[in-house]
Amino acid sequence: TLAQMQETFGLSIEELNTYLRAYLDSLASGEKYKLSVANSLWFRDDESLVIEKDFLQKNADYYNASLYQSAFDKSTLE
């Protein structure tokens, strides 16, 4: 959970996001390898779901996460 991660690392959520972004960037390439990370947030077609813009923006900024909407039925696999 968030509280456990903050306690383990001894960082606030902002500091943790910044640290994890820097860590991902440091892994992205080296002399003998290149790491590509695909992050995305998926949600079901549901008008009752409200996703806060700040949450989406932070996930995009720190983790390069994209947002996808799907019915999560057989059509999702096609």
C-alpha cells in the first residue's frame, strides 16, 4: 500500500514519485542493454467512474502511463 511504501522508503508521495521516475530513467539504457517500460491505466466502460485529473497527470508525468477505456468483455481481446 502507499503507506507501507512511504514507511519503507521514508519518503513522501512526491519524493517517492520523483525517486521512482529517476530510477526508471536510470534503467532505460546502458552500454549493453535498453529497457522499455510500458505503463498504462485501464478502466471499464462505466459512466459512474470518476478519475481525478491530478491522478492521471501524475501517472503520465512520473510513469509515462497512458489511459485506456474498455468494456472488459470478449471484444477487449480483439
